[in-house]
Amino acid sequence: KHLSARKIFLDPAGRSLDSPAFVQLIERAERESRDLLFLIGGHDGLPPEWKAHADLLLSLSPMTFPHELARAMLAEQIYRAFTTLRGHPYPR
């Protein structure tokens, strides 16, 4: 099933999205019944040969973060997107 998933690789050189655009990304995947596979690169990003396999290169920030913090930030954005799509208030 992972072969049909949309592959989103996190990389410092990737595209920046604001939270509303990220919500749209999640909403589109739901609408298309398509899984999303996220991969977080290291401090130097992903190996160049891996980038060609991504459907989207995504940057969380131009700053460098530890892998664990990047994972928490990504999880928070996914949570924010689902609460928004479900009409629940997002706690601030």
C-alpha cells in the first residue's frame, strides 16, 4: 500500500507551507483516499538520490531542528489539520 501513498519528504530545501495550506494537503489526501507517507531528513536533509522519489519536498522551517523536535512539529501540524477538518476548535 505504501507504493500508492503520496510521499512527502521533509527537507530544509523543500517547499514551505503555512498551516492552512497544510490542512489543504491533508484534506486532498482524505478526499482522494490516499495515504500520506512522511519522511524526516537529517540535519543535512535527505540523500540527493532519495529526493527524486518524493511527491513533495516539504520544509518545516529554514532553521535546523533535532530529528525529535521536527517529528513533534510535524505531528502537531497533522493534529492541527485533522482538528480543523473535523470542525473542532484547535487549542492555542
